Amino acid sequence: MRSLSALLVAVSTISTASLTACSFVPSSGPTKSQVQDSVKASVTAGIQIVDVTEDVAQRLLKERQPGDFARTLGNKAQFQQQLGVGDTLEVSVWEAPPATLFGASGMDPRVAPTNARVTVLPEQMVSGDGYINIPFAGQIKAVGRTTTEVERAITAALKGKANQPQVLVRLSKNVTSYVTVVGDVGASTRMQLTPRGERLLDAVASAGGVRQPVDKMTIQVTRGSEVQALPLQTIIRDPRQNVPLRAGDVVTALYQPLSFTALGATGKNQEVNFEAQGITLAQAIARAGGLEDARSDAQGVFIFRFEDASALPWPNQPVRTTQNGKVPVVYRINLKDPGSFFVAQTFPMDNKDLLYVSNAPIAELQKFLNVVFSVAYPVVTTVNTFK
């Protein structure tokens, strides 16, 4: 009886001290209340705490909508190859008999004998001011025109000088109608464009494909001052995004291993990689092994993130930002509410997010009691043995 009384006294003492002593027990991180209290106390530091609702999830999802190559870069399949400075042209001129302007000295030996005579002029490069020189026609503008347009301009200039002239212009060396492909590809290259109308995936293939898994790659297209990017997997799955390219485009294959960190009462504490097209909070929790039944607090699920200042109307004003213009935010979601599971399926995770699940209060108390009993029980046993 005395030993039982001693044990009850010990339990009573433990229960009285547990609320203050729990703070000395090892823990994987703060509890839900500690996170909320610390954030509230840090308003002057600019930390925002935001409950994850359907409205918040939709606003963030809309802001993170991937680009649309078909809309921003155009999906016009027809390609017109325009000449530029440095291109080399071969010009052939036919005259109906009696041909007297160019004569027969320049006849192309590949042409079978006919009544018409052809003169193949020496190849010439489009000059810096954008012109080529044609005997008896003078300077003909070539820059910004197609070969067909140059043919018409030469023919018009020779009318009245040559007998029924017919002109053929051939691009013998193309140095301006090309696309540059760089980044994490087999081999960086400059792909020449043809009237066939090469598309985005043609450029990736011409460079030997990508060197990393498709779901980890992002394709960026730079056209003039406009820069657009899409996950490669999205371009493959949606033919509309495989847009025709234009001369001067720069296609960059970017290897972007996105990840978030899972800490606290989750199935596994580690950095978790995810695909370039992104994942939702529900997927992130699943990849982290879910919540541990024995110690997690379903009401204490948090996402720590540095957010863009314009992302949301922030509850704490004035809004303070970091040196790079980001707002430190703690997103809070209550998974005790069944409706929150629908919200978790739309809330987008960002690269370098920190997902934290706090311990339940009873789990902290249980750990403290385990420590105390592991010390008290041997003492009680020893006392009883001596008695």
C-alpha cells in the first residue's frame, strides 16, 4: 500500500509540473500555439500569418498559371523566310530570244539547249545596308524581303532592258534565319529555319534532346524582349504549345529541380523533389508520408514561404519585405475540417517551401511522462525491494 501511495504521489507531482516542464522535453519543433504566438509577437518583423481558404488558394493558383505559348508567341504555321544582312544569294536571269542584254557567255552548262537563254550571276552577299547589285538593274533591296519578292523587284527593274526577263533567286547560304538552342541539351546548336516551319520540339530535337528527365525540364523561349517559359512535359502533352519558331528566337532548356522540405510530425523529414509543372499541398503532404497518427496535430499544418508582395492582401499592415522584395508568410491549414482537403488540392506549392506539421499537445505530455516514469519507476522498485 505504501508503495502504491508513493507512486500516486509521484504521478500527482508529475501532473502538476507537466505543463511547465514539457518545454524541457526534446521536440521536433514548436506546437501550433507556439507558432501562432510567435508570429503574433513578430508583427513588427513583417511576418504574415494567413489561413488557407478557397479564395486564397485560387488567388495563388491564378497568379502561378503557367504561360501559354500558343497565345503569347502565336501559332501561325506559315513561315516566310526573310532575307537578312550576310545571307548569300544566287540570281539566275532568263531572256527570251533574241537575248542581247546578258548574252550567252554566262550560260549555265546544266541547262539543256532551248530557245531561252539563262545567265547565272556570281553569288553575292547581302550588304550591310541591305542591298544586292544586279547588272543593268542596279541596287535591289533584299533585307526584310523573301526570295520571291526579290525576284519580282529584279524582274521589274529589267523590264524594257532585257527581252521578257524571268528571274530566279536562290538562298545559297542562310546565316540569318536560324534559332539558337542552348541550355541542358545534348549539344547547343543553331538550327536553320526553312519554309516548312520548324516548331519548338524540332529545335529541342536538333540539339540532341534534353539531358535530364522530361518532367524536371522547363523550356524558355526568348523572342525579342519577350521571355516565356513552360514545363517541357506540358509542351509534349499539349500540341498547341509546340509553336512555330521565328528567326532570332532563343530556346533555352532549363533543368530546375524543384523541391520542398518536410519537417515535424510527418511520415518522413526530408527534402522532397517535385516536377516542373508543380504540385498541390495535398500531393506534398502525401509525398512527405502523411501525418503521423501518434503525434501530429491536424490543426497545426503550416507552410513557411517567402511570397511576392503583390500576391495577397496582407492582414498585417504596413507590409514589410525582405531585401529582395519578398514577404515572409506562414500559411495555416486545419485538416480537422473536411472541407480543407478540397482546398489542399488547389493550393500550389512553391520551390523551397517548408511544410511543417506540429506535434499534438498530448504528444508532448506523453513524452514528458515517459521521461519521468523511466526515472521514477526504477526508484520506486528499488525502495520496495529494500523494504
